[in-house]
Amino acid sequence: MDINKYLLPEIGVDVLRYDSVQSTMDIAWEHFDSGKGHGLVVLAKEQTQGRGRFARRWHTGYNETMSMSVILQPPLEQLPLIPIAANLAIADTINSITGLSCVYKWPNDVLVTNRKISGVLLESRVTPEGLCSAVLGIGANVNIQIAQHPDLIGIATSVSELLRHQTNIDIFETNVIKNLQKRYTESASNPIATLAQWSSKLATLGQAINVRLTSGTITGTAERVDNRGRLLLRLPSGAIKLLEEGEVTLST
Ligand code: BTN
């Protein structure tokens, strides 16, 4: 039995839509601090200071991308599976809209035709008693014209670029919310299935890679992921290094 399912409201029980915000992450945390809880979804048409992993800037021009943050209150052991569930929910949505399959780049990028279409950011707080609260941020390139952004050419793609026409961002968002609820529930009731579906499409595995960490860059071969989605990197010395975070590029 999935206890979560009975105790927690559904994701999207409350959806707050904004026009322009600095970051939906901050708005979601503000709502959390003023008493909102699990399932609240914050959406914005534009972010002026959208953020990505490693404190990178995340581009969000008006109505170009989906900018979503979701308050979640999972059991602590489910926390590492949340970005993975989000990757699967994005891939489900893109597949249903474009008919195309996605692959993943460790830790949490979603790629189509080898280019990034979506990224995930998880911020969490854990009390000394182990109670966990998180804001899951999902950015997805829906209607952005990649050709107008020189820094994204060859690196990113969008739904509109794949379909060669604009798509309805509201329908995209509704699909993500529905798929996220399904994948979140699955990651609680059957974490092994969630991990298996994700890692079977993890393009990083088997590759010689560089991983940028806050402490510097290391090189090795991506061997596999463990049951928390951590990467096992085989170093040139033969030793295995277990990684929780990092920015991966293929080593040439
Ligand atoms: C990454 O790939 O580095 C993660 C990008 C996450 C971007 C999303 S957009 C919605 C939410 N608000 C933010 O400021 N960031 C996340």
C-alpha cells in the first residue's frame, strides 16, 4: 500500500500562475513558509532570475519555457528519487506530444536528439527529526526559438523546434502535473521500477566522461547508478568514486 497516496494531497491540487517572477523556486518557498504544503504548483510565464544547478542562470523568456516549482513533502528515503521521477514525467509528456523518445544525462537532464530539452533542480530542507520538505523545479523548453539564442545552438532543443510549430504551453504544463503525480506515486511504491526505467535510458553510462564538481573536475568511466541515483565513476586508477552531484561532459 502506498501510504503517501492516502495522506497527501495530489500534486496540482493548488496551482498558482504568475506572469513574471524572479524565480518560481523562491515563490514556492515563500508559500511553504506561509503554510502551504505538499502538492502546490507554482507556474510563471517569465522568470527574470531563473536558476539552475551549480548556481547557473536558467533562461526563461516570456512564454518560451515551462517554469514550474512544486512543493513536496516526501519521506526522507524518497528524496533522491524525486528528480528521477521528474525526468520520467517530462519524458512521458514530450513523448505524448511529439512522439519522440527522450534519454537522460546524469544527473537530471532530459535530452532529445542529443540536445537538452529540460532540466531539474531540487532544493530541500530536513528537520532534525528527519521531516523533509522540498521544492522541485522543472524547466522545459517548449516554445523557445533556439536559433535566436547563440549560446544554446547545438546544445539545447525545444518542443516547437522538434514539431516545427508552436505548442500550447498550458496543455504541456497540465500533462507534466498529471505525469508527475503518477511518477511520484510510483517512486514511493516501486522505487526499483522508477530507477530501472530511468537508468535504462541514461545516455551517460558506459562513457568516458569529465565531471565538474565544486572541488574541481575529475575524469573516468561512468559505470552505473546505485539505488539512490548516485553515479559510480571508475577512475583511471581503477578505484570507484561515488558521485551525488556534478556536471558531466563527454571526454574526448
Ligand atoms: C538545470 O538544468 O540546471 C536545472 C534547471 C531548473 C530550472 C527551473 S525553471 C523553474 C524553476 N525555477 C528556477 O529558478 N529554476 C527551476
